[in-house]
Amino acid sequence: MELRNIKFQLKMANGEETKTIEDLRQKNISSNYTYLNLGDRLTLGNYDGKEIEWEVIKKTDNTLMIISTRVLCDKELDTDDNHWGISSLRRWLNNDFYNTSFSDEEKESISFGNGDNIFLLSKEEAEILMTEEKRALDSWWWLRTPFPYYSSYAWLVDSDGGLEHVRDITRRGGVRPALNLKL
């Protein structure tokens, strides 16, 4: 894959901004995402006519986990069951959203894992990888972890960044997708 022509706005943790992979090459930075660190931001893909800004929340030897910096839309988790594996939101993220929001070049950089290209954070990932302040947004957003005692409830992040399990899965709630980028 030729990454040189992918254009994105990158805001590194040190405040420096750049626009393309070619800009990074001119600065002698790696031609893939290995130069990104926790807290760095980049744009990748688009939704509803707007570029999607992402923040790095985890880095391993092979991947970067990134999450959108805002809620992209409101959707119900499912109409029948709180199990992520069969939810309508999971199908939408990995089909409609994935296929319309990313170019073929961008799709090549997304790591397929655990059966998903795009996913919601689990309750544990949200707790471990993000501070309450980083989780807080203007609205609440879904997590993929089901609430174990009621099949119609799931965990979510409230607008203050706290974790709750009080929302009915048929209620429209915020979608803040996450994905892994290949290094």
C-alpha cells in the first residue's frame, strides 16, 4: 500500500500539526503510524460530510487503538438483546459505517481483530484506557459490554465521563467508534 497520498490532519501531543504522510517523510518520521503516541490525534475517514478526528488511547508493538473524539451519531444498540456479537449497532459499524466512511487505502490500514474492523469500547477498556475527563462529552455514549442482569440494558459512559448501566438498549444513544490501526 502506498501511504504517501493519504491526507489527514494530525495533531501530535506536542502541539505540532502536519497534513500528509509526505510531510512526515520530509521530517524523517516513519511512513506509517508508528510515530503516533498516546494522546496524539489524527483524522481518518469521514462521516456525514465531516472528517473524523481520532485520539490514540493504546499502543502495542503491532497496533494503535484509536477512538473518535466525538459522538458521531445516535443509534440504538439493538432491539432485542444486549449481546454485542449479534447487535444491530455492531452490524451497522462493520458494514454501512466502515464501507462508506473509509477509502480503500484507509481500510488497508485498519486492523481486523476479534471479528470487527470497528467496535465500541468495552467497560474495562473505557476504565483502563481513558480518564473520566477524556470520556466526558456533551452527551452519553454506548459501550459494548452488556449489563449481566437485564438483557435490555448495557453499559454506557454518561456526559460527565462516569460509567453507568441504566440505559435501555432500544433507546438511541451516542456512537463513539473505536478501531485498531496497523503499525
